[in-house]
Amino acid sequence: MDDVNNAHAAFMREVLAISKKHGQSEQWVRHQLYLGSNVSKKSRHLNAWNVFVHQRLNDINENLAKGERWKLMEFVEAHKGTLLSHYLALTPAQKMQYKDEVTQLHVKKQQTACDNPRGVWCDMEASFDAMDKEWIALSYRLGIEGFFVAVRGGVDDLSSPRLFFTNKAEKFARAVLDLEPRHLALKLEAFVITRLDSCAALTQAPSHSLNQLVSKCCSIIQEGLAVIIKEKYQNDRNKEKEKEKWNPLEKQVKKVKIPELTLDRQNWKFYHVKYLKAAATNYCLDILGGRLDNGTDDWEEANALLCDLFMKTIPASIYF
């Protein structure tokens, strides 16, 4: 007994030291040291006796009306002797068959996450809080370092990214991966939601050299530019056709031939002629356009009319 008491006293001293060092309560420290924790307890396994009793209870209640069915405790007390005798008569194969039926029933049973979103969220929070405590306890007890990241599996899920990083794991993410732990979780969430893991480009990506990758990028850029130029050219052509459709007179007037004039005067100045010729041409085209709007369809006659107007428009002063 002295050894047990000494062990308890040493344990309490360690609990007090850890509590003062980290500013936590004694209860929290004892919980982290696996005393009374759920982690230290072994998970429950299927019990052939429980499965057998439940199976017999279901068989009896199947033919009974609602309100007359047996409760589990009442059924065991009333038929305990019969149940024990029948259970002892079972072979190991029959007991294993009972366990297999329950295992298959648990596998087929699926929980619907959208029936109670609030309940699902509370269950998730409680599970991750317990997991955080377990990771902290494992880190203190075994001295391990690591991290976990959990994200939602689809856009319909309501859970936000959950992550846990020990000190060295957090430094590893920042120094080696060059990512904040939160950013790493968000990248994983985007990868899962967008289903990039199912893309053929990721699962069957061939290996290329650097020159091949550069050449492929250039080809893709050239193809894109060719499409843009083609679209621009097509748009310009459509605009020209639309303009010709709504204003055919402008194109026809520009096709009228303007004769070249030859004047044999000594005092003719070239720049005067050039300026006056351009002004007279614009003036004559305006007049001709108005006459064509009034019903003139003979373009030979229009050509002669334009020449006559051109000759009359140039002032006589340019000859002197």
C-alpha cells in the first residue's frame, strides 16, 4: 500500500507542477494524463449475448400490438432461465453469425446529414473538441508532433475547416510549405469541393521537359490570338456590310470618276489648284448626292454631271 500511496503523491505533485506551469486547472491536467479519460477506455465490442437477447425480444414483439410489447428489462427478468439455456446451447458458429448480422446492419445504416443541420454541427464541434484534447494529451504524453486538417466533402455540407497543429508542425508549414496553417486548410477545401482529384489532367498528366512546356504555352497563346484576330476581322466586315446596307449611295458616289484637268496658264500655282480641286470635288459630290436621291439612276449621266459641276465650281481667278 505504501508504494501505491507514494505513486499517488508523486502523481499529484506532477499535476500541481504542470497546472502552475501552463496555467490550467488540476482537473484539466488529470484529464490530459488519461486518468478518467475516454481515450484510456477500450472501445466496446459486440457481445453475442446482447445480440441474442435483442433478437429474441424482436421475434416476440413482432406479433404483439403496440402497447402490449415487452420491454427489455422486463423480458430478461421473466425469461432469464430460458434465455440462458438456449444461449448455452448455441455453437460458436451460431454466435459469430449473430455478430455478423449486427455488423452488416450497422454498415447498411446511413445517417442523413441534412435532416438536422444544427444537431450535425453540434455533434461535429463536440467530436473535434474531443479530438483536440486527445492530440494535446498524446503530444504531452508521447512527445509526438503533427497536425490534422479536416474539410467538408461538398458544397452541401455545413462544416467549416478544422485543423490542429503542434508547435513544430506549425513551423514546418510556414517554413517548408510556405503556407499559413489556415491557408493550407482552405486550399484543401477548394481542392475537394471543385473535385480536381477526378480531373484527367492530374491523374494522367504526362511528363514534359521545360522546353516542351514553353513551346506548348506559346502554341496555346498563338491559338488564342488567332481566334481574337479572326473575331475582330469578322466584326469589322460585319460593320462594313451593315454600313453599305444602310447607306449604299456613299459607296456609289465614291466610284464616280473625276477627270484630270490640264490648264496652260503661265501664272498657275500648284498649291492653289490642289486646294481648289479638293474643295470643288467635295462640293460637287454633295450636289450630286442630292440629285441622285431625287431619282437619278444612270451613272454615266451622273459622271458627266459631276465633270460639268467640277469645271463650273473652280473660280475664273485661278487662270490669271
